[in-house]
Amino acid sequence: MDTYYAVTSGTCSSSGKWSGQVTVTWNSTGSSGLTTAQLRMVAVHEFGHVLGLAHVSRTCSDTKSVMVQGTTKWTCDWGNDDPWADDVKGVNAIY
Ligand SMILES: [Zn+2]
């Protein structure tokens, strides 16, 4: 099944951080039709997971976050300057 662009996997610790090795698997088949900006956003999203961020549920009128799952963030006209302030705030809360 090639419906995902990339996936991050590993073992989570109780603090929300990963314990040990973290693997990002890039699906070159699933992501083959994406633009450069979209590919970048997928990579930043997965790196957010590496840093311990989970998915968030947002609409286009909400605070911008690269951690929105799926393609909603591409249609919101949020720009390509991700990670956004809310993402950085989340990482700062973890570390
Ligand atoms: Zn994700």
C-alpha cells in the first residue's frame, strides 16, 4: 500500500520522547507526485515526530502547524515557512 508519504517509527518512552533508534521511512512511490514544497513539508512533519510531536487537528482558520496529518496544511495557504511557531512551541515544551 503506497498511500502514505513517510512514516516515523520507534519505541516511545513515557515522556513522549523516543527511546533508542528512530526510523523515518520515506515512501518514494507515494510521494512521487508531490511538489518540492510539499516534499519539504512532509520531511519537516516527520522530523517533528522524531522530536516527539504528535499529530494535531486543525482547520485552515486555526493556528498553523506542520503536524496536521494529511494534505490539509497544503490547501490552507499557510506558506512554506514551516515549522511554524506552534510547532516550535511544542518542541520547546518537550525539551
Ligand atoms: Zn504524522
